[in-house]
Amino acid sequence: LHDINLTIPKGGVIALIGANGAGKSTLLSLMSRLLPLQTGRIEIEGLAVNGTPDHALAKVIAILRQDTTVSSRLRVRELVGFGRFPHSRGRLTPNDRTIIDAALAQFSLSDLADRFIETLSGGQRQRALVAMAFAQDTDYLLLDEPLNNLDMYHARALMLTLSDIARNRGKTIVVVLHDVNQAAAHADRIVAMKGGRIVADGTPGEVLTPETLEAIFGFSMRVEKIDGKPVVLHQL
């Protein structure tokens, strides 16, 4: 990463977009301390990411990595319950169980709560992982490509759920997306990266222009407006 200077206001959905290798996942990993910060400073709610104790930071930010692996012999409810560990240290309280049930319902997993992870489809498993991060009940939720393994219907449903959580519960959700149209439809703000640098930052309408998209991805695209929102049409 080079010359990153970014301030994210509280509340809303912020999408990180860019080609493979642009630095999106690296930036997200630095924000969540999955990678050590080598230079500069990152603060969340006044807490220095590289100097705050783990248990304190875990009550402020939750992270879902792109390559998360879990035991196949876990049930969905148990997986989602791991999100409560920073609060309960493994001893679930009645309040923890209430939050777990709410997370299962929020992501349409209640009917799957007692299923083993290995029996789920890829999309169901992905929703369970997002629900686990949500159950951590932090103000900041960092998600690295959460639409992986989701078909068009469930990808849209998940983004609608995240938008609802951000706007009605005051959460700040930073999400790495490859689908620029999902970003256009559901993000309040888009941060575009290329070569480890931020090359555009603004509303979907400000960032998703033919000129900016070509600079980011290296080929020409058409952009139309539907219901006031940009829609990107790939040109072959």
C-alpha cells in the first residue's frame, strides 16, 4: 500500500473495489490487525489498531476474512455463537443466546440452526459466517468478499440485509466487492483502489464513471443510470 489517507465516517456501507491485487484485502486486514502495521497509523473510535488489546478491539470491530475455515462438525448455531466470544469468553449468557437467535433470524438461518456446517451449501455457509461476525455486535463490521459462493438472488439479499443493518442500527460496514453493480446498488460510498493506492473515493455516482472504471480495470465500460443509480455494462 502507498500513501493511503482515508477517513470513514460512522454509519453506512463503504465498498472497496478494484482489480485483483489492488490492495483491498490488505487494507482491510490492516484495519482489523490481521496484518501488522509497518508504518503509519490506523485508528477506530480513537483506538490505535496496533496498540489496543485484542479483547478491547474485538468489541469494536468484527472481521470476516476471505479464507475463513471452520470445523465441519460444528452446527450453525455453534458457529454463530463464536461471535460472542469477546463478550462471554466461551460462557454464553441468556443475553448472548438472544443475540445469537437474532443473528440467525437476521440472515435467514433459523431453520438451519441445528444443521452441521458440512451439510450446508456454499452460499448457506457463507451467510452463517457473516452472521457469526454480526453476532459479535460491534459498531464496525469488516467483510472481505462476503458475496463469494452466493448466487444473484442471495447476493442481493445479503447486500440488502447489510444495508438495513448499517442504516437502521447505525453500523459501519466496510466490504470488499468485485461486483461493481452490487456496490452501485447498495453502498453509500465507494473507495476504488489500484496498485496499492486509492484512486477514487466518493458516492457511487461520483466513482462509477466510464473514465474512472477504465483507469481502475483497464478496459472500457458503459455506464447507464437506472432509478438514479449507475449501472455498469461490460463491453466485450
